[in-house]
Amino acid sequence: MNKKYDLIIVGAGPSGVFTAYELIELGLAKDKKILLVEQGKAVEKRTCPVEKAGKCVKCKPYCSITSGFSGAGAFSDGKLTLPNKDSDSIEVGGSLHKYLGVEKTKDLMFYADDIYLKFGADPHIEGLENLDKIQEISERAQANNIILANCPIRHLGTEKSHELYKKLQDYILANNVEIMFETNVKDLIVKENKISGVIISPSGSTDCSKDVEIFSNNVVLGIGRKGANWLSEMCIKHSIKNRAGVVDVGVRYELPDSVMKDVNKYLYEGKFVGYLPPYKDKVRTFCQNPSGFVANEVYDNDLTLVNGHSYKNKKSTNTNLALLASHHFNDPFEEPIKYGVNIGENANQLGMGNVLVQRLGDILNGKRTWDKDLKSNSVVPTLKTAVAGDITYAIGYRTMVDILEFIKTMDKVIPGFANPDNLLYAAEIKFYSNEIVIDNNFETSIKGLYSIGDGGGVTRGLLMASANGVQMARVLKALI
Ligand SMILES: Cc1cc2nc3c(=O)[nH]c(=O)nc-3n(C[C@H](O)[C@H](O)[C@H](O)COP(=O)(O)OP(=O)(O)OC[C@H]3O[C@@H](n4cnc5c(N)ncnc54)[C@H](O)[C@@H]3O)c2cc1C
């Protein structure tokens, strides 16, 4: 095989998929040769054996939770965070507006939301009613130096997202876009600062004789957080300009629905942010799952981190959400991904390859949590594979202080937020590759090489990653 394409898109997450979708809508897929390369599986083949096996079996070569058609989106809870129409800023989802301006970014996000609706998303939006109740929560937060970002949410639910993305996959395949599944992009082909193609190999293969070069003068990288490490390697190898990014480190917090009932009812997902003393680091809540389940998130080299889902039909009695502290390193250490991986590995070592869980009360009393403590705990852990232990051995002092201060303050906003039986799972880490330097057309310092979505640091959520893909296609219209 020695093929030439008009465009190669690497990664079939929302950013890559919406690039392909919009190219079809713009009429380009009819005559142009467009290829989407994805290291994971087609959406209908993505299954996670954790429920049957009772534990995470660390699927090889890639975890189906984070790889495959629709990327980290298919198994995610599918909460589309819409921009607030009345606000003149965009608080959640990433920084696409830094490149395109707020109004254009909002338009793109609403356009992407319409595509989700067209493929079967629930028309109901949470957070548009009971504005007086939302205002009350917001005022209580403000009085305690916590900001509540008020963003409406469209909830797809994990099972529904799967169906929706299957329809989208069928549509893309039926419209002349070629998709190579279970195919890894190993390397980029760069000559004289211009992209001329990529080197692919079957996913999981270490046999170099199976490497194949495929060519294009336009390559879009939509590789997500999963590909952040690979992208950092590419930056070094091919001198792609980048700057040190942030790493978000923290825990998944699980507490009773009854404590979170007002936030769940009026907002579905409360996005709270604080910059509290002594460090004044940004600490935020993220990905809140009412009546949800805590989940494993497995990365390359079996690194097992924690995340959460909620389903449309299957319910627990707990709410889970991430509590994340943002850290930015620049002198002399500039490797936020390595820092995050080290924390994740420490936590895994202590949990014998599993996520650790600890009661808040035990952390405050300086003791580890034992299995027997969990058996009599009023909050029953929904992640059955989590191992009771001491997360403070793994998480740094500064991050721990950030998180505990945030929990204590949030207790004044939501009484019960700091109940001793609430559970902290470690580690939850959001890796962003070193921020790739791009222009307003998402072009990197390598001509013809573009970077979109979570991987290069532009977005942090489904809807903005999708909007980024739409705009990428519109830019490419004039170029391919
Ligand atoms: C469990 C979980 C729950 C989440 N819940 C929500 C939510 O409710 N709402 C929300 O807004 N966001 C949520 N997110 C985040 C959201 O999924 C991401 O922001 C979004 O998917 C980013 O899209 P992307 O296209 O940038 O990257 P991804 O969706 O990460 O897709 C990247 C794709 O590229 C592929 N890839 C990477 N490297 C290569 C390579 N070298 N060769 C070939 N393929 C490659 C990967 O396999 C992957 O499929 C969640 C994430 C997780 C993990």
C-alpha cells in the first residue's frame, strides 16, 4: 500500500468525527480522498468487560473506554455543556474562543449541538428552569468565594451516546470517508517543515515490517488526552512548537444523592470553581454524575485512573464528581504529563494496579481506610474494584490541601459536602499535551499539520471538541 489522500484525520474522537461530518456537509467528501485513522475499534465493537469480569482486565492493545469511534465520548456520560446565551464569556469546555472569539465559538457549539440532536440526542436541556433556585445556590457559593459557572446541559447518557455515535459512524462511512480502525499512527512524515504523511501500523503491533507510509499534505491531529503523550514525543522528534501546559490532578468524589439533591435537580451538573488559600490554585468540580457510577479509565501501560458515568436507565443512589486542582510547572521542570503519570502510578502501586478509595473522615483523622470500614460506611462505593487504602501517600501535599480546603468550603454551599463518610478515589488526572502552538486556523508550526480537540490543549469537553472539528472542516474547505 502506498496511498495518497487529500486529507488524513488522526483520531476518531468528537473533534475528528465532526471534522469528517462537516466535510461531508460542505460537499467535499464526494470528490476528495479523506481518511480517518483510529487506533481503537468501530463503535459497535467497543465493549468494556468490567461488569462481566468484576474487575478491569486492562484490555489490549487499547482500552475501549478511551479509544475507538467517538473517542472518549462513546462511553462517557455524554453531558453536552452548552454555552450560556446571556454570558459574554465561555466558562467551560476549553479555550476555542481564544482563537475564534466568544460569539463565533458559541455559534459553532450550538451548530454542533444541532448535529447531536439530528442524530438522536434528547431534546430536553437541564439548567434552564428554576432560575431562582440556581440563583440561591450561586449566591451561597459567591459568599464563600466559590464561583458557580451556570451552563445548561444536554444529557445523552452513556447507552444513548453509543447509539447516537453508531448512527454518525454509519453516516460518515456511507458518505465516502474511509475509516481505518484498529490502526495506530506511529509517526508523522515531516520534510522541510511541511507534513507529507503519516506512518501507520496495526494497533498493538511491534513488528516494524508492518509499518506503512501513507501520504497527504494535510494532516489533522484529533488525538485526545489519550494521545497527549504520543503528541509530546512528536513535538520533540519533529520540532513542533509547543509550550508547557497544565495538568489537573485530583480525586473522584462520591457522596449521597440526597446531599447533592438541589444541585442535581436544578442544574444536573454544578460547575463550581474556587481559588482558595493558602495556594490559591484553581480547584474545580468536573463531570458530575447524579445517581451515577465511579469508573476505571485505563491508559497505555495499564495506568488505571478514575472517572465517572451515569446512565439514562441504570441508577445508583450516589452522585460522583471530579475535584481537580490545576498545576502549572515551568521552571526548571516542564513535564506536567510525567508529573501526572507519577502520581497515577504511585496510587496504582498502593492499590496493586487498582484505583484507591478512602473515606474523607479517615483522611481528616490521619488513618487509612480498611475494607471493613467501607462495609459499615453509609456511602457504598460504586466502583467495586477500588481498593481501600490511603490516597495521601500518592497525592502531593499541595494538591491534597487544595482539595480538602475546597471540600470544607463547599460544605457551606452544600451542607453535607464534607460528611466523613464521603469517598475520595485516586487518582483522577486530566492530561493535556504540552499546549501546541497553533494559529487561528489550528495550523501548527509544521505546514499542513493541524491540531484540534483535547490533545493539543484547545478543548476539554465533548461539545467544544465537536465545535472545533466543525470549524476545522470549514478551514480545510479552502485548502484541500
Ligand atoms: C469516562 C469519561 C467521561 C467523560 N464525560 C464527559 C462528559 O460527560 N461531557 C463532556 O463534555 N466531556 C466528557 N469527557 C471528556 C470528553 O470525552 C472529551 O473532552 C472529548 O472526547 C475530546 O474529544 P477529542 O476528539 O479531542 O479526543 P478523544 O475523544 O479523546 O478522541 C481521540 C481519539 O484519538 C485516538 N488516537 C489517539 N492517538 C492516536 C494515534 N496515534 N493513532 C490513531 N488514533 C489515535 C484515540 O483512540 C481516540 O479514539 C469524558 C471523558 C471520559 C474519559
